[in-house]
Amino acid sequence: MLSYILIAVWLMLPAYVANATAVLCGGGEPVDRGKTMQDGRRVLGDGKTYRGLFGGIFAGTITGIAQIEIIIHIPYVVPSALTLSMFPVYVPLLMATGAMLGDMGASFLKRRAGFERGKMFPVLDQLDFVAGAFILTYPVASDWFVESFTPQILLTVIIITPILHVFSNIVGYLIGKKKVPW
Ligand code: CTP
Ligand code: MG
């Protein structure tokens, strides 16, 4: 049970870090540059910025590369279950980029559904970036993906991600980085 959680967090870390970093360093020019669509609503909204997008991809990728370096050079500092789930070097980039695209995709859908920026959309808000990370990573690294994300680990990811998301958003709200605590 504990090892499932450890493995799930380890595998998801580039995506988790990307998502958290986007919140921490977000701001400035929005990705949609303020454009609206025929429905009169913003394409993505002010909550999706270039700083968040690239900051998230960068931090998530660096995190995954650090994980790989740890397994290569100091494997004894991590539980042995984790050293088995070594990822190819391009996986962190895919996971982090996919996470950011998934998050943006969800904002696009939220705007089309008439939800204002920041309005809560349960499940979608918590799992959009997981879906994005998987959709981008699976086709490129399918052997690694199937080996690493066993059904048990996938289930663990789906259970723990919303819990971690809720907690980290409350922290983000308390430190003034999020306007709403979700
Ligand atoms: N953020 C950003 N750029 C991104 C993703 C996130 O700048 N690509 C920052 C924004 O400051 C955003 C905050 O992180 O307000 C929280 O992200 P999220 O909850 O995904 O955005 P919301 O503001 O809730 O907007 P939406 O309704 O579109 O989800
Ligand atoms: Mg939100």
C-alpha cells in the first residue's frame, strides 16, 4: 500500500512539480493573449499564462532529470521499489509538457462550458493534468508506461492526485498564490 503510493508519487513527480510551479510562477501575458471565441468567452482565460506554462515545463523536466541522476548515482538513498521504475530521459519532458497541456485543455473546456476563470469544476480540475501527461507520454514511451503504470499504480494515482491537489491548493491559497482554495 505504502509502496504503491511511493511509486505513484515518484512516477508522477515531474507532472506534479510542473503543475505546482505553474501556480507559483504564473502571471503576466496569458497564453490566449486575451482573445475570445465566437461564444464571447476567452479561449483559455487569464489563469493560463506563458510564465506558468514554461516555468512548469522547465521545473517538471528538471525534477525528472534529477530523479534519473539520483537513481544512477545514489540509488541507495531511495527505496529499491523506485529504482526499478527508472524512466527514459525524455519522459520527464513529456510528462511535464503533457501536464501543462492537459491543464490548458481543461481551461478551454471550462470556458466553452461557460465557467469563469477559477470556477471549480470537480474531477476535471484535479485530473486534467494527469490525463494530459498520460496522453503525451503513452504513445512515445508505451513500453515504459505499461511496465510502470500497472493497474494498481494507475488506481493509486487516480486516488491520491485529487487529495494532493486539494491540499496543495489550500497551501497555494494561504500563501496568496491562488485566488480560490481549489
Ligand atoms: N497558472 C498560470 N499558467 C498556467 C497554469 C496556471 O499562470 N499555464 C497560474 C495562474 O495564476 C492560475 C493559477 O496558476 O490562476 C491556478 O491554476 P488553475 O487552477 O489551473 O487556474 P484557474 O485560475 O483556476 O483557471 P481555470 O478556471 O482556467 O482553471
Ligand atoms: Mg482552477
